[in-house]
Amino acid sequence: MLEFPRWKYALVVLVVLVSIVYAIPNIYPQDPAVQITPNRGAVVDEALKERVQGVLERAGLTPKRIDVGPDSLLVRLDHPDTQLRAADLIREELGNRYTVALNLASTVPDWLVAIRATPMLLGLDLQGGVHFLMEVDQRAALEQRENGFADDIRALLRDNRVPYTAVNRGPNGILIQLRDAADLDRARSLIARDLPELLLQTTTTEEGAALVARISEAELKTIIDNAIEQNVGTLRNRINELGVAEPIIQRQGANRIVVQLPGVQDTAQAKKVLGATATLEYRAVVDGDAYAAAQTGRVPPDARLYYQRRTGADGRPIPVLLSRRIIASGDQLVDARSGFDPQDGSPMVSVTLNNVGGQRMLEFTRENVGRGMAVVFIERTPEVRIVDGQEVRTTRVTEEVISVATIRGVFGKRFQTTGLESPREAAELALLLRAGSLAAPVDIVEERVIGPSLGKENIEAGAMAITMGFLLVCALMIVYYKLFGLISVVALFTNLTLLCAALSFIDATLTMPGIAGIVLTLGMAIDGNVLICERIREELRMGNTPVASIKAGYERAWTVILDSNVTKVIAAMALFSFGTGPIRGFAVVLFFGVLTSMFTSVVVSRAIATAIYGHGRRVKTVSV
């Protein structure tokens, strides 16, 4: 007797219904949109909405809808050309207080979004995305390394009791001014022993004999190469924090990095995270009148003038004098987590330094209990302006003191940074710091937002390939296997629905190789049904009854189907493990396609066949 348990029918119906729900979002088109995200100090409110709406109305543009969110404003439009024009108008109106970026807004109903039913993302070759060409600031990398060497020289001379008046980085290298010319040879031997990367030369200044230390050519090349490689890794970590699927980050030429974000959902946030170089510096507060220094410009030689983020009673930022010596910096940071201060509930970032930074912090706090220490936040943001019809790229450097506190006790590698304005700011700061401090600043020298029209032909070609492949397979199966061919077609369509639902649920990015994987999956999925149909025909030729032939066909074909699909799964896992970019996308589609085809070719088709021929029915012939 041909039977199929009721719980299996229920399972098949449940799986099919769930897959339909999670595949449905892929049929909803996306609206071209302009996303407006506030920079520090700006807000998103109804006034901003009215301002944007007024700009568009004066230009004769009518948006479909303007959505005001907690973190951004989304202007939905009806055509990509209108989208580009609107973005230019809004960018000119709002200036650099807001980040204006092109985006695609989902039209999926809220009830589907609530259950995490979202459409598949499309890659650069289908949907478009964001392409960045970033240039590493080699001069800043060298300056940063020279500053590090200067600190090492100071510590070396101090530890070996060699008196010096100044160790500063100059235009020709690091100038080492000693108090006594008799110590030149001793200082030279110490530096040559501990810092062989430096080339030393004797010089004469107004204060007497001195040494000039320059970085060797071999070390210069190593510094640049290491800076670029570290930046590539750091950018990859930052993109992983954004949750972008299948990004492309690779070095190009001597000092450039290419970043492609296919199917990115939030271009404004991506640009902010990638384009900004953010780090922290911990510096000691220097005694003195900061207000007088700000008014006269006379700053003590061992100090620098900074301004706090908060303002005074007159509405102006509060000045503060800080030491030129950095206690610890962002490149010594191991971890950063946002949270709330248990004492007053204010937003804070919990910081963990490495051993070197922790030791410096420990030594400083041990000797300076009761004195002040400030946290300086430094951010470099690339800007693009149009001057006389020409594109001019500049970089805005923001240095502000986010916290000035008195050291109440001795601490080392673990402590908290407070003085942040909001939990959102604390979360953003922790994200940038946790993802890693860039070894050298990077500037976005080329930015291309690739719109969906570019991949329209690829989308149409891919859709045609899937449709033609599906229809041809369906026609062949129905003509050759009749009713069982129709059952196989239903199972094949179910397989396609399951595959789309699975890829949508895991937020996969679909590219042209992924479409090739879907077409290949359709061909492989029908293999199982062909094996079953041929096995049933063979059983019928051997003289078995129709019901026994159907039962034997499914049972005896199952082992062959399992063996063949296991090898395909292994191949997909190997491609995913050792491949990169589009190859991994193909592997993902192949992996899930194999799993869904095994379920539909055996379970779904058997459920339909049993409903037609089983459950005690007297069957005289089988349409196969």
C-alpha cells in the first residue's frame, strides 16, 4: 500500500507556505531614494523635512513620499533620473552638515519586514551599489611613524641618563638636541643599537651640536606597504561591522585601495564609516590660562591648544591646554564597547588597551593622581565641493576634547571614556574604534554610486535564462513522463520558491554567478525526479503492480539521489572555503540549491504522487 503520514503532509504544507511568505518580498520593486543623514551637531526633524520638500517643489520635483526616521530622512522618488537631480539639489541646499546619498528604498509591507521577510540584495552587476577608490596618505603614515620614533628616542635617552633639550620631528627628520656635545657619540651608539631603522647624521644648530635621525629607504617602503595592508584589513573589518555581504576590498597600485559594496542598503553610513578616520588620543592637561592662550595665541612650548565639545556660558567651545605628549592612542586599542556609566547613567565607551598602551597609562596615572587627563577625538572626513564648475576634494580634520577628568586613582589597560552626548554617538565611536584604527588616513578620491539602470540588461538576461531553462525543463518532463512529469514540474517550482526564500532569509547578495547557480540548480533538481521516474518505469516493466512500482521507485532511487547530492554539497563547501567574491556567491546558491532539491524531488513529489495514487486507491495504470 502506498501511504504518506499526515504529519509529513503537514510538514510539506508548512514548509511551502513559509517559503512562499519569505520569497514574496522579491517581487516588490524598490523606489529610487535620496537618504539624508545628519553629521555631528545636526538633527533630523520635521523642519528638515519641510526644508527638503521646499527645495524639491521649487525645482518642480514631486517626491512619492518623505519618511522621517530617528536617524535619517528618506526621500522616495519615481525615477532614477529624478533621484540624481534631487540629490544634487538637496546636497547644495544642506551643505556639509548632512550626508546626502543615493539609496534604494524597500516597498515591502511592514508586516513582512516585521517577520524578517526581506528581498535578496543584488550585486553591483545587477542592482549596482557603491564603488570607492581610496588613497592612503603616505605622508601622514610617515609622520605618524616618525612621531613614534621620536617617543622611542626620548624614552631611550631618558632611561640611559643622556640629557637632552629637545627631540622633535622636523622637515629633514628627527632633530635630537643634546645638552652636552660630549654625549653625541654615546647617544649615537644607543640609537644605532636599539633603532637600526634610523640613519644618523651630526649637525649644528643655534644651541650647539645635535643629531638628525632619518628613516632609511628600506624602512620607508616597509612602512608604506604595512600601512596599506593594515588599512585593507581595517576597512574589511569596518565593512563587516556594517553587515555588507560579499564586499570587494583590494589594493590597487602603490597607495590606493578599491572598495566595492554590492547591494549596500545604507550608503550614507558606509561612506561615513569608510571615509572617516577616527581615533582617540589621551593627553595630560597642562597648567595655564587656556582662555588667555586662545585670545593671544601664546601657547606654552610643551602644550597645544584644544577646544572641548561642550560650550561655555557664552555659547563658545571651552579651550583647554593639553600636553604635546600622547599617553596612549587609538592604534594601541584592543576593544571598545558602548554602554552606560553605572554611576550617573551617561553614555560611555569601555576601552581596553594593549600591553604597551596599558603600561604607559599605568605609569602616567601612577605619577599624576589628582591631575587632569583629557580624551581627544580626531576625525578626518573627506569633502567634495564644486568650485567654478570643477570638483575640488578636501579633507576636514576635526579635533575636539570629548572628556576632561581628574585622575582619581591608578589604572592601566581597562577604563571608561565618558562625556559623550548620546547612546548613538557612543555606539558609533565604539564601532569605529573596535573595527580598528587606520595605520594612515585614507581619502576617497573616487566615488561612484552605480544605479540599477546599469544592471538592467543583466537582470533581464538572467531572468530570461531562468525562465527559458525552467520552461524547457517543464516541457520536456511533461511530454516525456506525462502525469509524473507534471508532478516533477510542481516539485521543481516548489524548489525554486524554497531556494529564493532561503537566499532571502540569509540576506544573500545575488550576482550573475548566483543566477548561473540558480539555473544550474534547476537542472540538477530535475535529475532526482528523472531517476525516480525511470525507476518506476523499470519496476513496471518487471511486472510489478502500479502502487508497488511507485513505492519501489522512490525508495530505491533515494540512495542514488543522496550520494550524488552529497558530492555536490562537498564541492559547494570547497568553493565557498577557498573561493573569493563571485565564486563564493555561486557556492552559496549551489549549496542551498542542493538541499532544497533533495527535499522537493523526494518529499514534495512523493507527497503529491501518494495523494493521487495512494491511500488504498485501486490503481490500474500509472501515467509515467
